[in-house]
Amino acid sequence: MAAGGKPNTRIDYLYRDAGNYKAHGHVVVAGRVRFGDLKPFLDCGEYFVPPTVGIPPLNIEGEPRDPRLDHPWHELSPEGFSGTGEPPTIDATAAQLIGSFRRAASRGRGG
């Protein structure tokens, strides 16, 4: 169990399109995972494509899709990881999520 009796990890992530419109979201994974566990598998140390690792992609609410601005990349940061007692929101343990990021990076999809 994690410090403070919080067995799971909340991961906050961000989608920012080329026009700098942003959408924020989070998932809760069973077990503990740290930013440092995923960083080696992130493109440029912060970018990933959510569907390749089992995380739902974010959309800019109320904004029409614009192929000139939209892309699949989302962002993670060290501040976005915290222990929580919340139940998991994705069907993966911390170890499985790390493995998903590793496999995605090996296929060139940056986690």
C-alpha cells in the first residue's frame, strides 16, 4: 500500500491542440505508478498517445475538430501523479500500465 494508505494512483493529463486550446482529464490506476516510471517511454519526456496505452483521449469540449490543429498527443507531468483511495477508472494495474507505455514506445508511438 502506498504512503498515507492510498493504494491507487491518480494520473492527471492534458490535451493541448496547436491553437493552445486545452482539455484536462484524469484516470485512476490500481497500484502505485510514478512519473519516473513512465518518463523513459514518453516522446520528448512528456508526450503520449492515450489509446495506445489504454487511456481515454481527451477532446476540446465545444470546439469543432480542426485537422490543422488536432493531433493525438497528450501530456504528462511529474505534478500529475498522486496517491488516492479512489477506485480505478481504467482496467489496468500500475505494472500493466507501465508495460503498455513500454510497448507503445517500442512501436514509436511515444507511450
